[in-house]
Amino acid sequence: MTDASEDFDDDARPRALSNAKVLGFIARFWLRRKALFVGGVALTLVAICFDLALPWASGRLIDTVTRGPSAVDAAWGAWTAFVGVYLGFSLIRNIAMRFWIPLAARNMEEMTNEGYARVQAFSSDWHADSFAGATVRKLTRAMWGYDAVTDAVTIWLAPSLVVLVGLSAMLLARQPLAGAVALVVVVAYIAVNVVVTSRYVRPYNLKSNALDSKIGGALADAVTSNPTVKSFGAEGRESARVAEVTAAWRKAVMITWHKFTDVWLGQNLLLVLLQGGLTAAMVHAWAAGRATPGDVAFAITAFMLMSGYLRNMGENIRMLQKGLDDTEDVAAWEGLAPQIADAPGAPDFKRGPGAIAFQDVTFRYKAAGAPLYDHFSLTIAPGERVALVGPTGSGKSTFVKLIQRLHDLQGGRILIDGQDVAKVTQGSLRRAIAVVPQDPALFHRTLRENIAYGRPDADHEEIVAAAKKARAHDFILRLPQGYDTLVGERGVKLSGGERQRVAIARAFLTDAPILVLDEATSSLDVETEGQVQEAAEALMQGRTTIVIAHRLSTVRGADRILVFQNGRVVEEGRHGELKARGGVYARLNAVSEGA
């Protein structure tokens, strides 16, 4: 067995997107709701002012108490100020959270929705190259990455920086030596954390994140293919394959966590230096008569505040880095233009009778050396029923993908009803082309929702009418919940013929002028094939129809049969004519009949 973790080496490499770019991406979400953001910042700053006043209130209380019982009234006043400062900090900080919570929730919602919309806009090639499970993992991880970054920056790091600088300045003014010690340690602490976390920890965190995404990809790949796994009795083999991926993640994440622990040790050593240096400076000043007990209390309270903020800062620098790394993939998608984009100001496609024209088309797949279509031209009349036949790889399915504009051309153009498919919006174009594939993938939703997918505003009567035309109504009524029956992921609760009839019902409801039947009956038994063929015949009436088939018995009624070979039409005509010619079609037909 090959090492499953090798499948993910390319994706496991660290990305090149900088921290600054990811932070800029997140900051643009903050500024979408300026009132909430500014309100949260303002209240946080007010809370910081109360926090900065705590050492002052502590020192004042100690100085007052040391004056003896004669100062009892002043002592109670100092006590009131000491308690009031902390109470004010707690209340204002709590109110500030009422601003941060809706800001975070709404922005996390929008980030996920917009990230998903960008993924939907990417080309079929992009999706074919990406694990669906890994993509889902990246989207959900980015949502929580945003939350971690926002908390780290706005609630912890920025306030911590203000408090630490403010306390250092207050110490400098009150006791210069103690203030200098505090300032040096604070600057060193912040610099070491930022540099070490970004350069020492981040590369390994990116790799463990990428492998985390691949766990999602491996799990989704195995779970969605469960029927195949069971049919080969391969449960143990798939479990072992997933275990290899999780083992690769475990090795990477242990390195990351050990490096975070190394950083944590360095942070605590710096805190010991701050504690020892600050208290030594104050004891020295007290021994020399330059510091009062209140000064010592001020310094000790300041150290307790500073050490708490510094510990939080260390934790939140790590949280910030992890949040930036978690958000990086979605931030990178923002700069990734859709591989197939609508032209600026492109109009919607206007439905017509369904005339199709390939004009001097040249097309090559990105992994191919030579073009599949080379100056290819073809015309299909409105309402014509055309069958595409030929060996695998001859260009039949590509023909359909190109009229849907799932790929862009390298030359020439494709017109539908006189409109260049590259110059109209993709969504409106595809809504005018109904496709019934060989193995329809239904959503894990109700039959009603699946049939109405092409026209979500359709009422129940229209859905039932479409199901009746598709010969699906009777089997739907036999199900326990009828049209409200959930069909399972990809429609696994239905048989192949039932899925085909649901797909045909969906095409009926869409009422598109162009219909594509892609091997729609090739995997069905004879009886079911007859039912589906009857439904398909009804659906083809009045529409331009393209039928892709290997079983040539299904295309005998076509107005025209096009025989593809290496991206060219080598023969065309009706079934009887082509069979009589004794050419490529006749040989394919003989094989089909023999089978």
C-alpha cells in the first residue's frame, strides 16, 4: 500500500500569503460595520483607563493606611476609589463585549457565505482538482480563524499594548529605574513573541493545518464512496488509509505544539526577569529612602497587571498566528479570479428556439498537448434531435461541456440562438440547457426539492405534473412520505431508474429549450430502460436535443447521428444510411448489437 500522506504533499506545503495580507482581509470585514467596531474600540479604551488607574488606587490606599488611625476617613475614601476602579473596568469591559459579539457573528456568517460563493464560481477543473471535504474544512476553519484573530487583536493584544506602555510610562515617572526595567522587558517580550512565532512556529503550523484539511478530504472521499468500499469488503483498508493521513497530521501537529511550548518557556523566563528586576529596583529605592510603601504597592500591583497582560499577550500572539493561518486559504481565494468569468457587463442569455453553431472552434484541455477540437465547425437546427456517438475520448462529452461554457475556448466561438456563449452570463446560459446525466447526483433533500431544483418557485401542482410526465409520480406515492421523502446523499435511497426519472422530472420543470441526454439509460435494466425512454421521448418533444450514447439502439430515432473520432465528425446521417455505408458507425453498431 502506498503512503496515503504522500497524496497530500503539494497541498501540505506552506502558502506564500503573508500575515499582513491575511490581516488586511479580516480588517475589511471589521470596517463593514463601523458603528459596532468603533463602539467596541471606544469602550475597550475606556476600560483600559480604569485598568491603568488600579496601581494608582492601590498605592494611594497603602499610603493612606500607613498614616495610621487618624486617617480613617481618607482610608475609606481611598478604598472606595480602589474598588470603584475595578468595578468600572468590569462593567465597561462587559458593555464593550455587547458590541464585539454581533460584529463577530455577522462577519463570520458573511465570510463563510462569501467564501462558499467564491468556491462555487471556480471552474469544474478547480473542483476536480480539489477534495470537497478539504474545501469544507478550510471554510469552517476560516470562520473560527476570523473569530480568533478578532479576539486576539481587538480584545486582548491592542488593549494589552496600551496598558503595558501606559504602566511602563507611569513607573518611569514614579521610579525611573523600575520603569526602565519594565519597559525593556516589555519590548523584549513582544519582539521575541512576534519574531519567534512567525518564523519559528508558523511554517510548521501551516503544514499541520494543511494536513488537517486533508483529513477532511480523506474522510469525505471514503464516506461518499461507502457503497464501493462495502462492495469490495475494503472497510479495513480504507480505515488504514485514513489512519495514515491522521498519523501524518499527528506528527506535524506535535512538532507545532512543541514549538509553541518552547515559546511559552521563553515567555515565562522573561516574566521572571520582569518580576525580579522590578521588585529589586523598588526594594533598592525603598532602602535608599526614595520610595514609600505606596510606591512599592504601586509597583507590585503594576507587576501583577503587567504579568497578566503579558501572559495574555503571549497566548494571544499564538492565537493570532493560528487564526491567521486558519483564515489564509479563504483569504487567498479572494485574490483568485474565477477561471471562467463572465465578461464585464455581460447580459443574460435570451432563450430562443435552440439553434447551436460551433464556428471554427479550437479547444484543448489544460493537461493535453494537442487540441481536441481544431478549427471545428458544426450547426444544429432548432428542434433537431442529434445523437453523438463514438469511442471514449472522441469529444462527445466535451461538446456538451463547451455549449454550457464549463471551459473556455482557445479559438473560434460557439453561438446559441445567435448569442456568443462567452458573452452572456454563465448562470442564465446553463439554465437554458437541461442535462440528464448517466448517473444523476441528487441532493440529500426531499423529492419535492430535488424536482424543483431548476425552478425553486414551482408550486406543488407543477412539481406533480412534471413527475407524472417523467413516469415518476407512481413510485413517489409508494414511498412512506411521498414527495417529502429524503433521498439520501447523492440519492442513494433510490434505484438508478428512479433517480433518472427524478432527473427527467427536473428537466421537464426547467422547461429549457435545449436538452442533453448523456447516456441516460445505459446503466438500466431493460424494463426500467423502457420506462425512462418513454419519459425521455416525451421530454424531447419541441426541444433541441443532444443525445450521447454508446448503446446505439437508443439513437435510431435521431434526426441526425454525428460520429466523433479524435475531436472530428467523421460521419453523419440517419441510422439506416450510416449502417448501409459500412463505415465507422456500421462497425460500432455491429459491436453494439453483438453486445
